[in-house]
Amino acid sequence: MFKRTSLILLVLILFVVVRVVPAYFGQTTATAFANISPLAALALCGGMMLPTRIAFILTFGIFITSDIMLNLKYEQPIINYHSLFLLAVFAAIFTCGYLLRKHRKINILLGSTIASSILFYILMNTVSFFIDPHYSKNITGWFQANTTGLPGYPPAWLFGIRTLISNSIFALVFYFVLSLKSDRLIEEPHLSQTT
């Protein structure tokens, strides 16, 4: 059990490092690792495969901790609309994982990862469309927010590709780490019967 717990903690520390550390290594590194984050995978797999209390604490503890670190780095308010919206999206993904806990198969995981990645992409770009004054507030502006993005920045579709690939990789890593003996994690403790 100690070995398994250590492995899970190692993966979770890696997830925080992957989300936060690139921001502290300059603009080039931050841009190269932009939108590569394990949080959606953690929310989905945590909800699906970990005991509820542990999954909740780890998923939202890691999100809040890493988000505070990023907001401090970028001199943003610790609590802001973007962070609250992200928290709501991750809560929805966590709930999806929780509802799928009786269907812990690799194809269900991958399908859920793809669906949540696409939904995340559309929702985040829609928020950018509404908040950023550089987008025309019509269907053309919304389409631009979801395809090319604003001039001078990497295209929005690149954000979508990175999100989909990183979510899939992290979800598979987390799934296989937890699948070693995942049935023992989810089953309620049973009282042994004496005969």
C-alpha cells in the first residue's frame, strides 16, 4: 500500500510541476508548454477511480494550489473570474468521472477524455470571446475565437490540439497507475465473515 500511495503522490506532484513550473522558466518555455495541463485528466480519473474524499481533496487541492501559484506569478488576483470558471469546468469533469466509476474501461476513459477536452476548448474560447474586447461580438468573432484566435498569438486550434493530446496522455498515465489494483481503491471495506 505504501508503494502504491507513493506512486500516486509522485504522479500528482508531477502533475503540479507540469502545470506550474513552465511559467517560472521564461516566456519561451511558458509558450512551449501552454495548455499542457494534467488537471482535467486528474479530475476525470480521480472522480472515476479514487475514493470520493481523496479524489475531491487531491483534484481541487492541486487545482487551487497551482492556480494560486500561477496567479501570483502573473500578478493576477488570487481569486478571479477565470479561476472560478476553470474551477466550475473541472468540477463538471470531476462529476462526469464520478458518474462513470462503475464503467472504468479504457474506451470509456478515452471517450470521456476526448469529449471533455472538446467541451473545455469550446467553453474556454467562448469565455475569451465574451471577455476579450478584440473579438467582434458576433458569430464571426466567436468562430475566430475558436479557430485562429487573435493576431500575434498562437492559433486557438493549437490550444485545442495541445489540450486534447495532453489530457489523453495524462488520463492514460493516471488510469494505468490507478488500475494496478483499482478495485481495492473503490470497493467499500467489507467486514470479514467468520465461519
